[in-house]
Amino acid sequence: MVGLYRPDVAVVTLSIGLGLAGLAFGRARVSLRLADRPDDLFTRLAFASVVLPVTLAVVAALAPPTAKDTLQYHIALPKAWLAVGALVDVPYNIPGLRALGAEMSGVWGMLLGRLLSPRAGEAAFGAAMFAYFPLLLAVVHGWARERGLGRGPALTAAALVASAPVAWEVAGASYVDLALALYVVLAFRAAARWSTGGGLAALAELALALGFALSVKPLAAAALVLLALLVLLRARRAHGQRDGARLAAAGVAALALGVLIGSPWYLRTWLLTGSPLFPFFPGLWPGEALGWDETRAVLFQAFNAQYGGDPKGPLDYLLLPVRLALMGRRDVPLEWESVCGPAFLAGTPLVALALWRRQLDAELGIAAAGGAWLFAWWALSAQVLRYLLPATALWALVVAGAAAALADNARVLSRALLMATLGGQLVILAWFVGDDPLRVALGTEPRDAYLTRRLDYYPYYRLINETLPTDATVWLIDVRRDTYHLERPYVGDYLFEDYTLRRWVAEAGSAAELRARARAAGITHLLVRHDVLFDPARSVLVDDSRPDAENRARLARARAFLVDEARVLRADQKFLLAALP
């Protein structure tokens, strides 16, 4: 906001961060002495099960970005901020009005990388976002070791997270959900330590972790509810009313401090839209923004409801863990848009048995409660699989702890769990081979060639960037609204990319009126996906409640506007680029 997104500031920030990291390692007195005995085969396999997904993820993260949300805002917004050197509001980019704390790490990475080249800045952004993946695995492993698990079982806990295809996909796509998972796990660890007798240091960690989680996504509010309950339970167990009141006050103060740390993003949203919750809960606290209205808010709720299938009945919720383990498909919302794998389902009976026998210690019990609560919250809200990562990280720890508690030899059940991760590892490997990011990450494949085979609309973006005048404004319609790879001014609806076109076609009486509206909006060119738009069976321009003649007239107006009366610059069976006359 004050124009400090500059390379020199990034260098100073990095230096401060490295200095603080050095102090932290020094205070922790990290020991590098060798273990008393060499690792056995099981421990080595568990370590390899962690290293393989992490290695493949870092390669994917260093490749040019292709993930939908990344191109719409995760990296597109930092690119816009760096262009002016400050955090600014980007018109029509609705996610830019929400909490964006994790993207800040990528901003500094991009600034530092750009000291070498734009491509290095792009790769540095991916590397900064990827870093949350190994950090999360280290926290899961470290917490398991603190609970007395051996090196092999603790690595198995980390492997359960690492081998989940959804975690690998998020790490390589520059999404922020692993950052949320990291801070939520740290918050529950701090709450568990305080609940079992920890002092002010645990409360300070709780406040910081909760604040950072809220800075990443509003989804952290789900964790806040259970954390508040844990505070009240700790106070209730105190000896005497005075001690209970003191503990309750300390716990509530820590939670309040965490909310305060995360609040600047929500205050910004409030100032820009009139609602700190925007664009969520429009009925509770409505907000306004350019490119958003009440109709789109309703459509947004329906859009989120489709994940996991809609409508959902009692049987769907009952079988949800089994369906998650056996189903799931990449980029298909009806199947959660990714894959979880069977390992967590295989470990759940162990957790149930350990809880029944009361063989989990207090901290693992709190982790189990956190994982179960977050899963229930997720099941009753938008079932986007990557939103479940905080719960999966907590559950992985509990599964490994249950396996260690139930078996005389902890390695027996841990080996079985490790075998259950093979399915996820194979899915990750298949996705990696299919995406083939290695060559472009190593520099042996040109960036444009990689993007052309990953993004079907990218050749049109190249044409726009290379041939259109710099003052051209392109209207993006049903092309994923990728604003990162576009070097020309643009307009376009967020998420519902044909919303304005659909409304204009319904209101306008002719193609000439459509053209006049577009010109009045400053639009000079159109990039549209026409194969669906002009198909009467699939087109959003067709309203089944209206007469057939009216729908045919709408399609004819749209075709005349986009094709017949425009100058087509390039077209194929799917996309069309045209200039308005």
C-alpha cells in the first residue's frame, strides 16, 4: 500500500528472515549427531515415500504456472501489484478482495527472482509457495516425534500427507491451501501443549499460528471454533474458580490476539466492499464490488454446492469417507476436483480402536478432535478437496500415533499404512508424467511450447500479446479468465465468465446494440470459447423457460455480434479471436 514492493526491500526482507531463522535454529540447539543405530529398511522406505512426492512437487512448482486459480489470482494479483510497486485493488478480480497472506511470500520471491529474469521471478514465486509443503511435513513429523513415535512411524505420518495426490497438486500449483494446513496444525499443536500444562509460550504460538491461518483464508474460522472450545475445557478442569477464570482469560486473550493478527485483511475487505465476509454469506452481511452483484452471489453459492455432487442425501454423507478413498478426479468438481487416496480410510479404524481403548495421549486426542471437526465442517460446506488438507494433516498424525499405540511393535501397523500410500504415489507419478514439467523446469523446453501444450487457449494469448496494439482491450469470455499470461488490458467476469454476455444478449435487440455496449465499455477485441456458447443443447444463452423462437434469436444475435459482424483474427473448433468493427 505504501509502494515498498521493490527489489531492494525484498533483499532486506530476505536478510531479516534468514537472520531470524538462524536465531531460531541457534535457540533450538539443533543437534546433528548421528542416530544410535542406522535406519532399517522400513525407515528408509518411509523416508523415500516422503522425498519422492516432495521432489516431484518442486519440479512442478518451478514450471510456468498453469493451474486455474493461480492464473486468475494467486500469481496474477502479485504480478499486478509489482507492476505498480504496491498492494492495489485490481478491478473485477473478486478473490483480490479476500485474505491474501500466503501470496505475500510469493511476492517477495518474485521480486528477488526478477533480479535475474522474469522467468526466474515466476519460478521463485512457485518455489516460495511450494515451501509450505516440506514445512507442513516437517511439522507433522516433528509433532509425531514429540509424542514418542520412532523415526519410522513419524516418517509414516509425514508420508500419509505427502502421498495424498491433492497435497502434491497444491504444492506444485502455487495454491495456498498447504499454508493454511501448516498454520492450522501449528495452532492445534500449541493449543494441545497449553491444554496439557503448557505456559505462555504455547499461548503465544497459538496466537501467531491462528493469526497467520486467518491471513491465508477465512476457512481458518472453522478451526477457531474448536480452539475456543478447547480453551473453555482447559479452564473448566482448573482447580478452583479463580484458576479457571485466569486460564480462560489467558486462552481467550490468545485467541483474540490471533484474530487481531489476521484482521487487517478483513478490515481491508470491509473498507473495499462494505462486508468483512465478502463474497461469502451475502444474506448475513452483503457487500458490493465492481463485477459482483446479488445474482452472482447466489450463483456462487450454487457453484460451491456442486462439489461432491448436488443434491447430497444422508447416504452421501454417510459414505463420504469411502467415496473419498475410492473416487475423486482431477479438475472435476462433482468428484471433489482432486484425489485423496485410500491411506486415510485404511488408518481410520485404527484411530477408532485406539480412542475406544483410550490409548491415545491427550495431545493426540486433541489432534483427532481437530481432524474430525474440520472434516465435518468441510463435509457440510464446499467439498473442494484441497480445503480438507488441514484435517488430513492432523489425521495423518493421529493415524500414525494410533498404529504405534495399538501394536507391540509400532513398525508392524506402520508398514501396513506405508503400503496403503502406494496408490497415492502412483497417481502422483502418473500426473507428473502426464504434465511433464521437468523439461521446462530444466530449461530444455521453451516456455511457450510448454504453455501451448498445457493451455489450449495459450496460442491466442501469444497472438494477442505479439500483434494487438498496446491500447487494445480484450473481452475474455469462457477462457478461464487467465489474466497472468495476458499482456494487454482486459475485461471479464470472474468465475461466471459469460454472465455479462448472457445479460446483454437477453436485453439487447440487435447485434449493433451489443457492439455499441461493448464499445462503450472500451472493448476492442473479443476472445471467446464458442463451441459451447453456440451449441443450443449446452449454451448459457438458452433459457429453457423462454420460447424456442426467442432462444434461437438470442443465439443469432450472439453469433452476429461475435462472428458475422466482427473481424475474425483467428479461430478454430473451440476458440475465436475477433476485432470489433
